Amino acid sequence: MEAPPKSDANAANSSGGTDADPPLFSHRHNHHPRVLDHYSLPTPSSAVKFRSTHVHVYDSQGSQLIVEERVASTNNTTATSNRKAVVGMNATEDDATLDENIVTTADRWEQQTNTATSNITVKRVINSSPELLFLRGLYSAIAFFMGAFVFIFAVGLMLFLISDIANQAREIIVYDMSDDEDIVFPLIGTILAIPVFLHGLTQVMTLVTSFVADVFAGSPLLHSFGWGIVLTNWVKFIFFIGIPATTLVVTALSGSQEFFSLTLVTTFVSVTILFAVFSVNVIRFRVSSCLYLVKELYERQHDMSLAEQLKYTILTAMQSILAGKMHNNYIYKSNVYDLKRLDSNSMANDDGSNKTPYLYSSHGQWYIKFTQLMPRRLFVTLDAPMRCWTLAEIGFNTIPFYTRSSWSLESVFCRAKRESHIAVLSGPSGVTLTQTYSSLVCYFFGVVFYILLVAGLFVFVQAPSTAISIIVGLFIAYWLWQGIKEFRMNKHASKMIQTGGSDGSEVDSALFQKWETFTVTKPTPGFAWISFAVENIICVVTPFSYLCYSRNLIGAILYIVLFLLCFEKNYFDIGPIVEALGSFGSLGLESAASHQYDGLLGASTREEWQQKSRLYHITRMNNSASRRIWFKLLKSVAFIFAVVALAAISSGSGAEEGAVPYTTFPSNNTFFYDVPQEKVSPICNADLGNSHDSNGTSSLTTPVKYLADFGFLSIIPYFKIDSIQSLLDTWFGEGQAFLDEDVIATFRELHPDLSSSASFQLVTFSDKSAVVCVRGTTTYFDFLGDARLWYAPALFQLVQGAMPFGSAFNALVHLCVNMLAVLETANLKKVSYYVETTAFVNYLRKSEKYTDIKITGHSLGGGLALITGAQTQTMAVGVSAPNTVMGRSSVTPEISLDDLEQYTYNLIPQRDIVGQLGGKAKFASIKCRAGINEPFGCHYAYRSLCELMYTCGNVKRPVYCECVDVLGYPEPTAIDGSGTSFQSTCEGL
């Protein structure tokens, strides 16, 4: 039978640092205070001995902290004469005895009269130069871009997964395939794959964040991997400078016009390889440390095989995951700077009287009650709660201080509520009563500001008053609950300051905010192993089987990689082992070394310090704020996509043809905007001629003469089918434009494999020309289609905007967007909207029935029109359309930049975010008169149409009544001069 894990008492005994601890790197004389390097430091100090001075040098991100120990000896002025007097008193002794007595007595006298003092001086020295800062900034920028690529990859993976679910569910609903196992199995497999992808991507982003931060700090963690200082620096030089510089020189000497692009791509690949090496080493050290320490936990350091190490490591992790734990946040008043002595179970004064801590917050009780209701074969309740030591306690008080000089309003208000803190309340460094009151006032001022800010933002975007009231009420309830706890803590602090804080003693007192975790219930080993098996069968075997079954090789490989990362994070987590041990054990010590110096203050050898420092920083990754932020962010992204997918599924096929009711247009020869020719904007005369004519000019007989015609046609697909023909007659005149539904129906009968939700209409004209009008986003399936096409360019544009000289990364962005296209499965490619619109235009061109074909659309419809126009070399006009400049190689067939410049034209209103996505080819900017409190007001299709008519003059086209009634444009002038107002005419329609 295996020995149980070490108890808390044993852990506490094995982790205490005392004054008997040896110094870290050198032995000092008695008059020297010992300087010990704690393993929370990223790098050890460099100890230098001079005469009467010892110096410790600490590197800290572009600067150095210099700790000087200077010894000064003070001799009594009478020492020499007293020594002479001693010699005189012993002048009558035997010579040999005399000499011995003289030396012994005189030396003793000199030792008593000499005093030695040691002064410690701390200096900060700048150890950087503009060149060094530039290099580190360059390293960090490249690593940051690599991290951004990984994040965008993560978002894309979640998007394509959830889109795949939505499309499979649509097939079930539309084609009534609910009993078909070929559909149900992929649906279940995809849903079960989401947790592994979510947690695995979070782990990747945590590693990326650590890598970027390590690079910016000078790579201290990379230096701790044991390669040696020289080799590590050469590795960094080769991957960050050597390979990119070599590529730049070689391509420039070869005369390549793409030398800069090739250098960027090479740099990106080089840094990615270094990141992979960094990640592998982090995981290797984490796993090896778990396997080493689990032997100490079960007290079998010499007879535990590798299989047993794996077994007990996984068992310990599973029991820790399933255990019922209570997390208490205590506030202690104490004059003892030792977190392990500040324990709610063993808190006592020197006189033996109990000192009760103040409970600030607590959680975990509901799950504990649930486990206590389970049968004893599944969970057991411990006789006494077992203490789980936190990393701050194991690391000997690695928590920040608030003192009189370090206190600030923003630091107190923005402090991490989940972290521990120490506020000094007495002595010369103690915070004052004024500072305490100021903290409380600032807290409540900040709360009021938060609530008013949220309310103001919702009012600004014109949200419903009911929604504003509910949200503000929830904010008030939450902050009131938090405010009561904050008030009680400040009340305790104020009372301590007023009473002197230190209870009459000569030492200072402080307020310690400290988290304590206790295990109350624990799963049995059998139940832990059953849970482990069920979890892996459901979340691993089933999804992986589906990915293999569907021949999704890329998805299967990614799933295995992310699963391994999740497996390492969950089952080889050093946290549960260290929590039970209460220390890092004998890690780094030789087999014969004593366990006396387990490392609270330092370590007994440099090897021990290096291993514990490395493990300390690696362990913090799993509990870091960055990991929590990435998990919440990715979970929020997945939640948004899931909500949209569920809404799309519940709404049916999502292919309804138009939902906007009939709109109001007066007669096309009644009112117009009279714009003098000299004031007409140049965009109004844009060349949008016949795409098949060599001279690029349009026939004057074609009904589509003006830019506003394309603005009108782009909104046609939004209307109900039965209202479109009458609108065409009003706009172009009777007998000029016709809605042709039969051609689309025939096309879809001939191409049943094109099962996208794309919606478009065909308008033919009296001169045998035709315009394909593609609908924009109206359904939830449309939103998913938008996201799949333009999520990567949009996010990369944000990254470029956040980086200095971000436009220099254009070539790299183009490459990365194309690389992300591999995430799209064959099923999703089949239902891509542009595939159907491109096939339809090719179908029209092959029919040879039309003298000219053009394409137009708004928003998503405009983006699809631009893609199809470039692919088929057909003139396309988009209104507020996202472009495909950045992702031109990610569509099939690929698009050239020349085709986008020649065959596409995009009208982009000012402040329209959607029209900026994907880069810009040939475009024109039009004014937007929407208020800044309308986030998507500039994207409104009817506003763009009104702006075109008002700017260019509507000639013989009717003015949309809502241009004046809703959007606030001036009234047009009556052509007949009758004086009839536009407003009264619209009211009569």
C-alpha cells in the first residue's frame, strides 16, 4: 500500500527558512549581512568581491540594480597606546612567555576596541542604449505579430468549427436528414471537439504571451533552459537576426524585387520555430518536475517506476480537479512577515491568545455540499480540511506591498482582487489615515464613474430604456456588494492606524490580504480513474474519430496537438503536487544533500536555485492573469459564434428572398436635386462602362447611366419579391428594367450541389444588358458567411493599426491570411457564398444572351460582387463592401491585384468600418452625415443612396422619401415649378 501524501505539518516543517540558512553563493564574514537570491528573481545576481566592498548586480529590463555592502572599521584612538601599556606591564616575564602573552592580550584588546559596521547601498543604473532598445523592440514586434497570428488562428478555428455545426444542422433541417447517421455523428463529434480546442488554444496563447514577455525582458526564461549563456545568446542571435539578415542580403544581391517580403516571411518562420522550441522546453520541464516531485509526495523517492510516476501524477491531478475546495480570502493584522505562520487554523499571538482573521470573501461551498451528497464510494469527507499551500506562501511572501511612498489612488483602485497584498499600517513606512480615506473615496468615485459610463454608452447608442435600466441595476447590485466588503476592510485598516497598529511592540504591523484554500471533500481513486476514462472517451476519442472519418487531415492534426497541450496542462500540473508538499521539495539538490534548505529564502546550490527559479516562473504561467484573460476572451468569442449559430439554426434555412416591405418613391419626374455641374463630385463621373468593351465606355442608351443606379440596385435584394418590379418601373421607367426570376430558378436546378445561402436577383434591361444584384447580411447564416471571409483581414488590420509601422507588414499579412484558409473544410468551401455567385455569372456569360453583365451589392453582397467580378473579369460595383485585397489568394480561384483594380469599384462612406475591411483596391469615398452616436449609421444602404443623389444630382431618378423624413436630407426641388412640397407628396403616398 502506498504511503499517503505528506501532511501539512510535514510540509510546513520542510519549508521554513531560518537565520541558520547558508548564503547562496559565498560565505560571508560575521560582520557581513547575507544577501540571498530568491528564486522569484528571473536571473541570479552576479556577486563581485572588492576590498572592503561586496557588490551584487541584478539585471532588470534595461537597467541594473546594484546592491553594495561596504564594510567600515572604526578603531579606538587609545588602542595603540593601550597595546604599548600591555607590553610594558609584561616586561619582566620570560622572553618566550612574554611574547606570547603580549600578542594574545594585545590582540584581544584590539578586537574589543575595534568595531565593524556594514552599510548597504542600493543603486539603479541604466544599462541600455537606443540600439539595444531598438533590437529588443524589433524582437518583441516580431514575436507580437507571431502571437497575433496564433490568436487569429484560434479565432478562425473556433469560427469554422461552429460554422460547420450550423451548416450540418441546416442540412438536417432543410433536407430532413435527422435520422441519417452520416449527419448526426459529425454534428456530435464537432460539438464535443469544442472544449479541447478552446482549452488547447488558451494554452497556446498563454505560451505565446510568456514568450513575447520573455523576449522583451531579455529572455531570462530562455536563459534558464540550461544551454549556457553563450549558446543561448547565439541561438537568439541566429533566429532573430542571423537568418533574417542573411535572407535580406542574399535576396538584395540577387536583384529580387521581393527582397523585403521574403525577409519578413523568413523572419516570421524563424521566430515561430524559436517559439516552438521555447514551448517544448517549458512543457518538458513542467512534466519532468511533476514526475520528480510526485515521488516525494508519496515518499517513494527510490522505488517508483516511470509508469507509477505517470499513474500517481494523473491521479493526483484528477483528485485535485474533482475535490471540493473552499477558497477563503482573509484579512490578517500581524507583525510577522511569514505567510505560512499567518494561517487561519494556527493563528495565535505570542501570549497564546487567539487572533481571529477577518474573512473578506469565500466561495466553493455549493460544490462542497454537492460532493457531500454523493455516495462514499465516490467522495469522502476529510476529518479535517486539508490545507492547500499557494505559490505565494511557498515562494516566501512573493506578494506586493502598499507603503506610504508606494501607495497611489490608481494602484489601490486597480489592484487585482484575486491576488494577495500587504498594506503596512504602522511605523515610518505605514500608510496614513488620509491615504486610507482617500482610497475609500476613490473606490466609490470609480464605481459611480463606471456605472455612469456604462449608462452613458448605452444612451449614446440609443439602446432601449428598459435594457439600460436592467444593466445599470445589475451593475449597481454588483458594485454595492463589492463596496460593502471594501468599506469593512478600510474600516479595519483605519482602526489599526488610529490605535498605533503594533499593539505596543516595537515592530511594525501590516494588513495582509491572503487567499487560503482548503480541501474538504476528495474523490476516491476509483471514481477519479472512472472520471478520467469517461472524460477522455467523450472529449477525445469521439471527436478525433469524426475528424479521421471525415478525412479532415488538418483538423485531426490540430486536434491531437491541442489535446496533448490540454493533457499536459490538466494532468501534469505542478500545482496540486506543490500544494500538498508545501514547497518545491528537493528539486535541484543532489541525492545526498540535506532537505534542510528547501528554498524559502534561497537555495543551497546554484543548480537548485536555477531549477526552482525556472519551475517557479513556469508554474506561474498556468495561474497567470494572461491565461485567465485569454480563456475568457476565447470563450466569449466562441459564445458569440455559438449564439449566432443557434439563432441561424432556429431560423431555418436562412435563404428567404427579401424581407423589407415596399418603400416610398414619388414619381421619377417630379422632384430632383439640382447640383451645378461645377459642384458635382468627381466620383459621380466614375467610369463604370461595359466590362467587355475595349474602350471601357458605356453606351448612352443603357438604362444604367448613373452611380446612383448601382446604389439603388444594390438594395433591390433586400425588398420583397412582389414589390421589386414596381420599384424598378418607378426608378428606371416602365418597360426599361425587368426582374428575371426564371433564370435563377433554372440555374439552381442545373447546379443542385451549390447549396449556399447566398441570395441574389437578376435585373435585365431593354438593351439586353443585365445586372446581378447580391443581397447583403440579413440572416444569421449571412453573418457567419461574413465572418468566414473577412475575420482574418479584419483582425490583422487591427494588429497593424496597433503596431508602429504596421503597414510594413503587408506582405506578411497577405501570407498569413492565405495560411489561415487551410482551416476551411471542404464542406464549408462548398457552401461559400462567392462560389455560387461566381458560378451564376459564368452561367450567364456562357448563355450569350446579354450584351453586358455587371454585378452590384451592398455590404456582404458588395463583397461577394467584388470577388465574383474579379474572378470572372466582370465589372462589379460594391457599396460599403469589404474587399479581398488582403485575402485574394485565399479564395478559389485566386484573384490578382490587377483584376481587382480593373474590374471592381467600391463606394465607401466615411466612418464606415465594414467598407475598410480587407484592404482597398479601386474605390471612392462619399460623405456620411450620420451622427457619431450611430455606430453603423454610415453603413446604412439607403443613406449611401441618398448621399449619391444629393451629391451627384438625381437627374431623372426619384428621391427616396425617407431621405428627408428619416435621414434628414434637404427637400428636393419640384421640376414643374408648381411649388408642391416634397413632404406633402410623400405623406400622400
